[in-house]
Amino acid sequence: MNPSKAEVSLEVPPYLRVYKDGTLERLAGTQVAPSGFDPQTKVESKDIVIIPETGVSARLYRLINNSDDDHKKLPLVLYFHGGAFCISSTSDPFYHNSLNALVADANFIVVSVNYRIAPEHPLPAAYEDCWAALNWVASKAGHDEPWLKDKADFERVFLVGDSAGANIAHHLAIRAMNNSDLLAGNNLIKLIGIGLINPYFWGEKPIGLEVTDPVRKSMVDKWWDYVCPSDKGGDDLLINPFVDGAPSLANLACQKVFVIVAEKDILRDRGKFYYEKLVNSEWRGKAEMMEIEGEDHVFHIFDPTCQKAKILIQRLASFINQL
């Protein structure tokens, strides 16, 4: 073993460790699955650069279905992967396989955004990259991308993410209330809804499961402190949408919200709290919540073919496809 490698200065379990020589070792989210046609699901994907200035790319997904109406327009989903803002990518095999499964079941167009991650790109880079991706979709370049131009319904746009990606979807929907920000060229999009799967919200004061599980509470504290070091900790506006100064949920620029939580997830009660605050706010949309019994954080990403993952995918597909 390299002696310098043995000198660990910081552990951020289960994601990464930092050595005293400055080396960063990611323990998860580093594998790569190529884009292309998946014969099992009949879903095709491709990678494109969407923001040349920063190198931000996206992986696009579409179902190859010869019996489908060629003229039928499909909902357009911008997907934001999880990974605590510090691991994973659109080419992570877990995300690639789960999105293949989702698109195969739901038959909509997906733009999975490969935003930059910390610590190489400190927050708020991830939020800005995803905001730029949303504006790209609204721009002439997005409208002219062949896969979107041919099949995407720009008046049925959804923001969906899991964990950190769900956090991003929330913040983009708040920011999008100023619709003029989505003007690019002469094109507009219509944001219909957001899907928040095991959303990564947090807070300094423990609630629910966090009260009786201080070990996992401390673990999640460490995640956030690593990617966003500040004196606010878990009460930073980016991770806690209910602290003083946070934008009101009434400012969500969409008509529908679907919150999905998992019974054993340490983040469960934050998702439930978000839903409760939303339905009791001045927001006038329709909110739904679903709790998956007996499962932990983003279980469906690790095994998208299990029965409960299939139920989750079907419910999410119904939420998006329902007119």
C-alpha cells in the first residue's frame, strides 16, 4: 500500500475519502456505462454537450417503438441524478439502467443532466448547471435537437430527480417562477410538474427517524458539511427549504408535485415535512405523496427490476403521463 494513501484526513462515508496529500478517492459512483441501444428495454440513449462553456453534457433517452404514432408528442423530463452533490454521473450504470427501465415503462423523452460535482466544482455549480440545462431545453438549440424536435412536447416539461437531484428539481421550480428567465430566443417551455424521489433536504434540528438514529444523522450532517461548508450547516437555504429567508413553496412554478419517500430512509421525514408544508401553503397545485414500505434510500436505483421499484416507476410514469 502506498504510505501516503494510508494517511486519511477525512472520511465522508459511504461516498469518498480525502488523503492528507490532497488526493480524493471516490468509493462509489465512478463506473461508466456507455450510451446506445439497450435491446432488453428497447430504449436508445445518446450523449451530447449542451453547455459548451462549462462542458456540461446530457444523456438523452427515447423508447424505440415501431408501433407508436410517429406524430405523437411525448412529455419531456429533465432528470437530475443523486449522489450527495459529490459522486455519480449520467453514465453511472445504476442511473443508466434505472432510466432505461423508466423510459421503457413510461415512454417519454428524458434529458439526464450531467452536472458538475463537488469538491472540484463547489456548490452552487450543480444548481447553475441544471438551470443552464433547463434554459437549453427552452432555447432554439434545445428545440432543434433532433430527438427533442421530433418527439418532445415542450408544453409538458417535468423536472425529476432523486436525493440531491430532487433537491435540485425543487430549487429550479422555485427559480422558474420568473418565467422570463426561461426565455431563450423566441422559445418557451411549460413546466407542468416536479417529481421528488427520496429528496435530500436536511436541517440542524433532528426530526422523525433522525431523533432515534444519531449515527445516520451525523453521517448526513457530514455529507452536507463537506460539499457546502458554512456556519449554517444543515440550515443552509440550499438544503433546508423551511428556514428563515427561504422562498415560499407558493412560488413553485408548476401545477403538480409528486413526493416519494422510503420507510427506512433517514431522509424520509424531510420528504414528508416538505409535502405537509406544501399542501398547507398558498401554492394552488396538486400534490401527491407515496411511501414505499420496507425500503431504504433510492433502492430503485440499485434494483430497478424489483417489484417495489416497478411500482414506483409505474406511479411516477402515471404522474407524468396523466393529462
